[in-house]
Amino acid sequence: MVNKQGLWFLTLTSLALVLSVYYITMPNELLLTNNSNYVNKESNDKTNEVSKDGVDIKESELITSMRVELEEERMLLIDELQEKLSDKTLTVDEKNKVYEDLRAISEISTMEETLEKKIKDEFSLNSFVKISDDIVDVVINSKTHDNTLAVNIMKSLQEEFQDKMYISVSFKE
């Protein structure tokens, strides 16, 4: 039989769990008091950035959509791997392999962000970088298709890798 103290503990724990799930799944905009100013400021920050040379850099919708698509793919893969990690039927070696896969995904994401920052710092260009196996795909947000710029970007990015990587650069608007 459940006593009063146990019943109160169960009630408060359930309430805390429900509220935490509610706040985690809630959109961030609802938590802000001045929602319209936040949304306007956020969209201005993403679309109009000023480089160190004073040139306006606008991020294209194509690059943004490519980032979102890659992030969704990775999140699905991470969820799959985390389910495997919590599976009690897997051996320790199998769980170690899954953990290494999760760590590799994290390292690849970090490297992609580093390469995008390097392109932005060195060439003042917005870019999207995707690394898969030994292939690095770079999409540059630019109207002009400059071969020497592409070669310079490839050389600059190759310095970041110890092994030879196949680097492709494409220009899209």
C-alpha cells in the first residue's frame, strides 16, 4: 500500500517530468518576452553579416537548406546509434563500436565548421562543407565561378588534413 509521503513524491516527480518534457519540446521563441524583435534580429544576423573588409555577406537559402538537410540526416543517424547504445543485447565491443561512430560524427561536424570558418576568414565567402569518407564537398555562395579561387580554397583546406582528401569546390547562388 502506498503511504502519503510516497504518493506526494510520485506526484511531484511526475509533475517535474511532464514540465521538463514540455519545456524541452517547446519552441524557443515562446520563451522570449519580446518575440517579434528577437525574430527580426535573428533573421538580420543570419542574412547580413559584415566581413572584416566591410563587405556585406549574405548567406543564400541554398546553403541554409543544405545545412538543415545535413543536420537532419545526422540527427537521425545519431538517434539510431543512441538506440543501439542503450540496447542491452549488444556486447561491450559492439557498444564500443557504436560509441566510436558517434564520436566520429561529432569530429566530422566540428571539422566541417572549422573549414567553413577558415573559408570565411581567408576568402570572405559563405560556404557549406560536407565531409564523407575521403571526400570534402564545398559549396561557395558566389555568382562568379573563379577557377583560381577554387584552387586556392582546395589548397587551403588540404592543409587541414594529414591524409590526402578529394576536395571539390562548386559555386552556387
